[in-house]
Amino acid sequence: MNRKEFLKKFAMAGTAAMVIPSLAKANAFGLGTNKRLRVAVIGCGSVSGVYLPHLVRSPFVEVVAVCDIKPERAKQRAEEFHVPNQYPHIDKLLDGVDFDLLVNLTDMQEHGRLNKMALLKGKNVWSEKPLANSYREGYDLLQLSKKQGLRIWGAPAVVNSPQFAFMAKQINEGKLGKVAAAHAHYGHLGPTWSAFFYEKGGGSLPDLGVYNLTTLSGLLGPVKSVVAMTNILTPERAVDDKGKIAVEAEDNASVLMEHEGGAISHVMCGFNYFDPYGHTGTGQDKPTISLVGTRGAMHLIGYDWAPFAVEIATMDHEQPQRFATDTGSYVWQEGASVISRSLVEGIEPLINAEHSLHVLEIIEAARESQKERKRISLASTFPYPVIK
Ligand SMILES: NC(=O)c1ccc[n+]([C@@H]2O[C@H](COP(=O)([O-])OP(=O)(O)OC[C@H]3O[C@@H](n4cnc5c(N)ncnc54)[C@H](O)[C@@H]3O)[C@@H](O)[C@H]2O)c1
């Protein structure tokens, strides 16, 4: 069954109304507010060095195991973060020490397969993006999690930032009037350490565009249709793990989206963007996301995964003003810690699996639009507004 047939058969329009296994399941683990969720991390590469310090500081988490097919990496992280168990393979991890949540930080191409194995073994899942390698696979994983009475969530955590909350509130309160258009961009010169970012199943859309796509759909609502152009601007790269490689996935993308409310937004992302602020965007004072409506314009300062402020000008106050300059405790790597807390306390987080799947469908539709040279309709949706 191809994507189109699948979507027709399982018309996703009703997903938001589907029963989500209750977080009361956490109580079935015997967890209470004083308990810690037992967490295992798979994938001990670059991003694990940012996740693990956050996870081990969380009062809701006990990191009980790490795993990597490069065992020396698991050993190093286990020593660094005093993790008692380390494994060289998912089979050994799943048959080893008991745990409640798998945090999947492996190559993008491995996410769907490993997430499924974990769900089948009764583990909840937090996955780095993408949640799965196709919309269909992600949809099946979500169904499986429901069948198992488990939960699955995927990065990014952008909807948790105080700046996202502030922007959503302005839109909800009508400060911008009717929102007509939005633009977002994120790019850098591309990761240098691993080939998977450029191989089939990788690409700048699931690695970078995913942040802006999540933010804009989170602010403006589910996307009805997509038109996109993608290409490969740098066909050959040198990476640490494989040397010289041929680039197979898009490293340059521009996506136009029509949201249910009528706004048309644009996301551009890629691995060929010179960025004067560097990968982390530190010190950036320029907007990376702009929205405009009939009564006002609003700009997010800094990247949406690490924003610094929101600037807004309206008919009532034409001089631009800066708000939400306090970043609070939000950091982009907090997703796994936040959902661990949710599982312990039984609180539904803002991060939502249907939203992740919707973004996955946007990415797939963007690629299909490029391939077929036409506008692609979407079938999925997610609970909106994200911030009530
Ligand atoms: N590095 C970052 O700054 C960053 C930031 C945000 C999100 N991410 C996301 O995190 C994920 C990992 O990225 P990374 O930069 O850490 O990559 P990486 O190459 O540095 O690390 C991936 C690790 O996963 C291991 N691995 C691969 N397949 C495995 C398997 N089947 N079982 C066990 N281990 C396996 C690899 O050996 C490697 O150590 C990607 O989805 C990426 O998009 C990365």
C-alpha cells in the first residue's frame, strides 16, 4: 500500500479524538510523585552528551542503562554519568535491567525499528526526531503504543518554551488580528561527525526543518496542504565516521504550508547555510520566525529551539516591543525529562505524538511535492490549540 492508499484507508482526521492511554498507567508502574522513572538511553553519540546531564539532574529520573552498538561509547557515558548498566545491543538492553522509558538518541534511520522493539517489550518511548522513518510507520507505532497501554513521544520540545507560549497567547487573544502569513528559517553548514544525516532517511527536513514545522503548525494549526522544493546542493561531503560520502537526502528545502485557519506559512532549512551566530545561535538578536496578521506583526528572536525573546508591534502599539525575555528553565534537550515527569505525575505534557506525526506527514508531503511537482493534501491532524 502506498502513502496515498494508506491515508485514504486510515483517514487520520480523527486521530485527535482517538483514545490516548491514560497517564494513570504511570500508577500501574507503581509510580507516585516521590518515585523516579527508570530510564534507558540508546545511542551514546553527540546528543547524548547534552541529554544525559539534564536527565541525571531530574528528580523524576533514574538513568539505569545506556546502550550503543559502539560499546566504547556506552562505556564512556556510563562512567561519565555513573550509569550502572551498559549494553552493546538493543536485544541485550531489552533483556537486561528493568526500565520504564527508552530514550532513543540513535541515527535517524534506526528510530522506527528500535522504537517498535521497545514498545513490544512494554517500554514507553521518547524518540529524537523523527519518531519513525515514514508517516505510515509512525502511525503504526502510535497504534501499537495504545494497544500496549504505553506512550510514545518525539522531539522536538519547542512547544515548551515560554516564547512559544507567549506567541500562542497573542494569536489566541487576536492581537495579530487574522494571521495571514509566516516565515521561519533554520540552517547551518551541516553535521560533520556522522554520515546518517546525509543518507537515505536523513536530510535537513527531519533534522532541522522539523523545529520550524513544529513551531508554525503549533502556532497556526494543522496544515491542509503543502507545496515544496527540495534539492541536494552539495552532492559529496566528508564526515568523520565514513570519510567521503555521496549525499542522498535533501540538504536544501523550502516548504509552503496552508494551515486550516487560512494562513500560508513558509519554512526554509538546509545544510548549506552560513550562520554568523554559529550552530547554537548564541547572541543572535534577529528573528528566525515572523508572523503577520491584519492587526499586528510578531517576531521570534533566536532559534525556536533556543529563543531569547518575542518582538511584537500592533495597531494599538505600533512601536515594536520586546516580551518573553526570560527563558525560564526551558532548554531544547528537556523533552525526555519533561515526559518522564509527566509519566510520574500523570500530567499530560504539551508535546504530543499526533503533532509529531503531523510534522512527519508534512515532511513526507514536501518530498512528494518535489518529486511529483504538485501540491499535496494532508490527512492527519493533532489537538489544537497547543496552548489553550
Ligand atoms: N547532535 C546534536 O546536536 C543533535 C541535536 C538535536 C537532535 N539530534 C538528533 O539526535 C539523534 C542522534 O544524533 P547525534 O548527533 O547524537 O548522532 P551520533 O552519530 O553522534 O550518535 C548516534 C549514536 O547512535 C548509535 N547507534 C546507531 N544505531 C544504533 C543501534 N541500532 N543501537 C544502538 N546504538 C546505535 C551510534 O553508534 C552513535 O553512537 C538524531 O536523531 C539527531 O537528529 C542531534
